[in-house]
Amino acid sequence: GSLDVPNSHIPPLIENTCKPNEGDFVNEATEDELGNVWQMPVGGIITATFPTYPDGTPHSGFDIAGNDGKKIRSSGEGTVIYVGTDTSSGYGNHVIVQMKNGTQHWFAHMKTTPYVSVGQTVNQSTILGIVGSTGNSSGPHVHWEIRIPPYAYDNSCWINPSPRHKVGDTVKGVLD
């Protein structure tokens, strides 16, 4: 018999409304400026975007605040290539993940030493650390930036993690 028979005790077929590559995401999905789909690392309020802070000064990533103590998850599948604290660059406690597509994702200002280790394989459900305010930070938030080869600290190697978002937008995330 058909699943769509009127008065059947079997419910009608359910349409799959998931977006491509979004099935395993825990938090809201977004698309970077190159068209790659990623998961937002945490929920909260966008307080700064790429390529500038609201005051116009240069900014290498994307800041999500209003989430002190919340879990930061990987934005995609990859391998952890750095875990530590760097006070000279201002990132504080942070993690760098080399994604399967070759981009590097930086997650900065974690409250404590990150929860992952170098060489560990991660995915969208992996908890990297906890939102904090270490390094050069004005308050609890996660700084998320994406770099492309050769991964240098300059404008030619940064891309916008989410061009559709602007300062003040709310990003959906799990409540933990």
C-alpha cells in the first residue's frame, strides 16, 4: 500500500527540508564568502564582523558575544593543528582547526585551556572549549576567523565566515 492513503494509520511522507550539508549541525549554519557551508561555533549576538569592527578599524574575523561560559563547537570537520595560549597576538586561549577543504578556522578568547588536543579529529558536535575573555578581549565572546593558504596574518589570507550576518544579529545555538 501507499503511505499517502487517506484515513491510513501511517502518516504521509515527510518532506526533507534540510539544507545541503546541514544535517549534522548542532548550531545555525552559515555560508562563507567562498560558498562553503559551516556551523556557527556558538549562539549569541554578533558584535563584530569581517573585515572591520563597527568603528571601522580592521578585524580579521567574526565575534559572537552574549554567551559567557557556553560551549564552543567546531564549525566543521577537520583536524586540530594548534591548541594553546598566545598573549602576543591577542588570541588568548585558542584552537586552530585545519578543515577538510584546506581552510584554517581559529576560535579565540576561550575561558580555559581548550578541551581538544593537537592531532585530534573534530566535527560539528565536538566541543573545543568554553566562551571566555582571554587575550586582547573587551568581554566574553568567541572570535572566529577563517584563513586560506598561505595562512598568513594579513588581509589576503582572511575570508568572511558569514557575509549575510551583520552586527546586532542573533545567531542560534544550543543552550549549553
